[in-house]
Amino acid sequence: MNIAGENGPMAAGRKKAATTKRPAAAGRGAGRVLALVATRKGAWLYRSDASRRSWQADGPHFLGHIINHLVLDPRDGQTLLAAAKTGHLGPTVFRSTDLGRSWKEAAQPPAFPKLPEGQKGRAVDHTFWLTPGHASERGTWYAGTSPQGLFRSEDGGATWHPVSGLNDNTQYRAWMGGEQDGAPDGPKLHSINIDPRDPKHLYMAMSSGGVHESTDAGRSWAPIVKGLEVVEGFDRSNLSFHDPHCVRLCPSNPDRLYQQNHCGIYRLDRPSEEWVRIGKSMPKKVGDVGFPMVIHPRDDDTVWVFPMDGQTVWPRTSPGGIAGAYVTRNAGRTWQRLAAGLPEGQVWWTVKRQAMTADGHDPVGLYFGTTSGELWASRDEGSRWACIARHLPEIYAVETAPLS
């Protein structure tokens, strides 16, 4: 099937922040792209030609299963992990070592330890987020679950073990709140980021529960929430009221992070521990509420977001029924709307936190999936969009990887 895209926590051990702008690395030219699409009722793989104009669909995989995240291991270019919630197996992880031609369930998926009879424990409702480990730690993966839990695999996703420094920390358990707190479909641990310079330096976020950092591979954690706002009337000193939607580490400058929050868009430049709200410069009629956050692979000043209607009712649709991505190329001082090729009105969908991503080409390709089952792509950093797939189930996540 060919689809024509054009038609359609700690001060100790912390790294010193960069003081000068890094020169951009040489960009990657034309090349095939694999788009990995996770949906409410299965997963699809889309393979492009070298120009990223034509796309070949492969799927559905796991038809009928909820797939929250589908990720390719960049260290071998072959291993795929799918975070699934199935009707008969419950929450699990599937693995493929041949780019999706065959799949096998993890022998030991993420799960909280069973407690002695009579004691109330926690149960994983679903694995929500998958992150490949550091480049030096082949076979290592991290997973975030709902309710909030952090798990690690050291065998390519076959077996998973709790990161007890977080999961068993009584203070963190209090910040996580109850199992009905957080997102409408359950609280989540997400946005697991690994410093490319140090495999022990981790960031993660919890909805709810705030943003946190570890410099010892997860044995201990410290919150980084200074400067972040919470819903009016709530106490920002209580981490259970903090709701980060998506946190991303800049590939070209690991001392800079961006965040899309329930209460705005923020930037953090280490070693500072204070987030700066950069979404106030967004158009007032649009606001700075949304879920996804995408960072340019070679320019730490360039960031894309996809706002949603953030009025009190929270309809979770495009503001005013008018869709558009927004980009800043100066670290948040100004924003520009990118909507050429998108519908001009009556757009009543939104984009979830994992459903927008970029490839590594030059110019960068951008991709997002909608809650109404459309997959959109841009070959020119958002200047123009084309729909490359329609009529899919609700899209939960979109990732990309290069194809040889």
C-alpha cells in the first residue's frame, strides 16, 4: 500500500551548563524513515521512500489491543518494544528483534511486587512510556507505568525489575496520590530522559507528582519544580498538585530541558533548578496548554508544540476548532504558527503527549497523530503539512527511526 504524502538532584555530579551556543552538527540529508504509530486498537509501521514523499503501511499489529508506546532501539536498529494492554494478557510488553516481522511477549513484564496476603499493594494498569537506555548500556530499557512506577530491563525488554529507589520511596508514594489522580485514564510516570554524557543521570516526570532527577541511576531522586505553576487555588509546594505533561532533553545540549505542563510551556537551563515559563509569548487566544513537546535534534533553541483548548472545561480539542503547530527558534522568546496544509476549521481533535515527534534529517521531518486517527507529516520542519494516513484508531504515540 503506497500513500502519497504530498497529497493527502542534586548539586553533586551535575554538569556545568553551556555558556555559548553550540555549533549545529551536520544535518542528515535524504533517507528512508520508519514511523511507528501506537493506537487505541493496535499499531502500524509506515516506511517512507528516500524523499519522504511516499509511505508504505505495515499493519495492523496487535489489532484490538491498546498500544500506548512503540519504540525502536536505536542501538541495533532491529529491536522493537510495544507497551500493550490486552484483553486476555493484561498489561504487558511485546518484543520484536526483526523490525516487526515477529513478536514475543516479555517473560516478565513491568509489575509491582506482590505483598503478603492481607496487605494492599499496587497493580500496573498499563505500561505507558518506553525509553531505550544509554548508548553504552546495550540491552537496557526504562519503562514508566500507570499508576506511577519506574522499571528497568537489562536484557532488551525480556524481563523487567522495579527501580526501588523510586517505587518504594514513601515520600514519592505520597506525591503520586491515589490511583484515580492525574490523567483521565490514570496517573502516569513518563518523560524518562537519559543524559547522553552519563548513564546514571536520569530525569523523569509524573502526572501528577512533578519532575525529578537522579544522578545515581535511580537509587535516589530529587524534585525539580521551582518556577512551575499549578492550578489556581492549589499549593505549589505540594508536589501532588504538579502535572507535567511532557519533558524533553535537548539532544544537542543536554544541559537544557523543555517542558509542556498543565500550566504552560517552560525551559530549564542547568545547573539552574528554576524553570522559566516561555509560553506567555504564545498568542493569548491560543494559550500555552498542550501535551506534546518536540526538540530540534541539532538546535537547542528550536522547539515545536501543538496547543489544545485550555479553557476551564478542557474539551481537549484544537483551540476554536482551528489546528496548528507552533515553533520557537529563539528558545521561547517568540512563536510562529505552522498550519499550511492543515484543515482551516472544524478541527475537533488534539495531539497526545507522545504523538508528535521529529526525524533526524535536514530539513527535519515532523510527524503527529491525532485523536481522530490521522497521521500528519512535514518534510520541511512544519512549513507545510500533508496527511499520510487516515481512519486509524485514536493515536496514542508516534515515534520515528532511520531505515537503512
